[in-house]
Amino acid sequence: MMRRLLAGALAAAIAPTAHAETYAIQAGRLIVDAARPARENSTIIVENGRIARIEDGFTAPAGATVVDQRTRTVMPGLIDVHVHLTQTSGTPWYAYYTQKYSNAYSTTLGLTHALEMARAGFTTVRDLGGNTASVIAVRDAVAEGRFPGPRIKVSGDPLSIIGGHADPATALPPELAAAVSDAHLSSAVCTGVEQCQEVVRKLAAAGVDVIKIMATGGVLDPGALGLEQHFTNEEMKAIVDMAHAMHLKVAAHAHGAGGILAATNAGVDSIEHGTFLDAAGAQAMKAHGTYYSATLMAFTGVQSIMGTGKLTPEMEAKARLTFDVWGKGLNLAYRSGVKIALGTDSAVAPHKDAAKELGLMVSKGGMTPRDALIAATKSGADLLNISNETGTLEVGKSADLIAVDGDPLADPSAVTHLGYVMVGGRPIPLQ
């Protein structure tokens, strides 16, 4: 934790001051909080990257840069709690084992996709699975203002069992997997309580913001271990206990009902995907206060590459199991009163399309447009422990906001019609 604090202090000390300009953002409709009614003609005054005040009508202090959004709805920036910035939609799984995809090259991909997410209206994203050094570099470079993009939180390498969803050796021939074992491709693959807790400590020391655990198998791994529970109950509990001791939350990739229930009972802070959630799992999540992130856009990404040869037969078989229940887990979680945050799993689908998740949360998950917008803003901030910074537009908070055509409280597709983005008081170029 001390390392993270020192890194944050250093980043703040050397960050550029381009966001010191004063802005008067004039909104025809203003959503201060997705849970509250919108305001009509209003102006947000931004000073030094933060919201200084919100005034009725269209005003502008002397010397301020006026941002005319009088025909649009201004609202809090969107938050995506599940992305993969260093991967690209449509890239076959085996490409990542070629010479091209070095850690350095992956970092450049991360910076590119971070900008794509910001241009899609996301002012905060949480990267839940990428090479630890690469995603930390992306996070810090954007935070320092060296590249445009959203606020970024990262997990680094996800914890996996041997042969599990994040074990790179699963995809390799046995002789090659043995040959590359010394290259630390499987640095977060662990077995047993002590070894798994050691991995958590190392990730915490590296400076990650959250721990990601592959509690079950995954669709897009070439293995055939299935979509049910992978880590033992004891291993999952040990991982969560150590992460919480390091002041880190735990996000659990989990598809199968048994794995969802086991991860929830182990104390994870969020269930990612939750595809086959059942009543017992939903009840446990409600009781524990566990968040649900449905990543419905991932289904569209997988559908687009079925039958192209980019997926192994095992992947396609697992994918077909999930298509029939698309959105049903979210609907059950929503009806059961489980806390929900928006996640997309971009890059399974393109990063630029991430805002389409809100429409799917309504059409597939049965949420109201307002509740989907809450999940995409203040609930995400709560899960990420940054409600004091973002998620709503309030005096003193970071100026993380977007302007869209239409009313997203009534029509979730409105967030895909973007006219303006600001992150921390810095406007994001939309092209």
C-alpha cells in the first residue's frame, strides 16, 4: 500500500497543469446524479480540474472557456468496471503468443484503447486482466497527463489455477509450455493457500489497484476444464483475506452457478459475468453486498467470431452454452436486489462500442434506463471506492463529465450519441 501511495504522490507532483483552465459548461439538461431528476438550463463551473459550482441558467465567469452544450444533456462520465485495454477485439487468441505482442507493444495498445474508451464516454475504467507492468504503465502515463484517456484502475495478471482461464501454458504444446516456464508467463498461476497468498502480495507490491481471480473456467480459453469452480473454497478465501489485508478489493471472473456461490461466500467484492447465476447465488450476493457486473457486450464480441477459425472447438462449445442465457443472470440479480455496476469486457467486443452495454442492460437484463444509468455511474464509483471523486457531478469532485444527445434517463441509447467528454478538467478530443 505504501508503494501505491508513493506512486500516486509522485504522479501528482509531476503531472502537467493543463487542466488549470476555468471552464463554463452550459447544459440544456443536467444530470447531477442519475438517481435524481434532471435539471434544466444549468452551468457547471470547472476550476483546476474540479467542479467549483453549479449555477442555474447559462452563465460564465470572466475569462472562462465557454463550452456550449445547450442542446445536449450533460451528465457524469460513464464508468466501466471490466475492460482489457491491452487486447484488441477480433484478434485470435494465438496471436498474443507471437513475437509482435511484446509487453512494450501491448502498452501502446493500452494507450490507444484508453483513448477509445474516453471517446466512447467512459471517464473511468477498471482493467481486469493484462500484463502487470504494461497495464500499470498505461494507467500511470494517462494519470500523469502524458496521454489522453480516462481514470484507470488495474488488476494486473489475474490469479488462475494450473490449466485455468488465465494460465498461458494451457494454450501451448506441453514441450513449449515447459520450455517457457522460466519466462514467468504464469506469474499469477498458483496452487494452495500459501502460494496464492504470495501472488497477492507480489501484485500488491507491484502497485495494482484490485485483485482479479479466475474463480471458474472461461469461454475464451482453449482449455476444456469447463465453466465451473476452479480454485478450492480454501484457496479463494485465502486470496480474498490477503487482498483485503492489503486494502485491495477482489473481482472474481465466474460463470458457473457453483463457482459464483463459492466466490461470493469467500468474500469477493464483485462477480464478473455471472452467466449462470441461480437463486442461491443471487441471495448470497445480496446478503454479502457483492456487486454484479454482467459484461453483456462480450456476447456480441464472441458471436462475431464464431465459425471464423479464431476460436478453438472447446471455446465454441462453451460459448454456445452461454448464448441461451444471455442477460438472464443480470435479470435475476436485478430482481433480487443485488448491487449492479456496468462492465463490458472490452476488448471481447470493440472498446469504441462499450456504451452499447446500457441498452443491453435494459433490453436483455430488464433494468430500467434510470437504473442502468445509475449502474454506469455512481454504482461503478462505489465499487471502485472513488465515490468521493466521481460518479456524480457535485462541488469539489473531479470534473468527469460527458454531453450526449437525448435523454439517457429515458433512452439508454442516448449515451452512444456523444458530443463532449471531459476527464479531470481536461477535454478529450473526439477525433
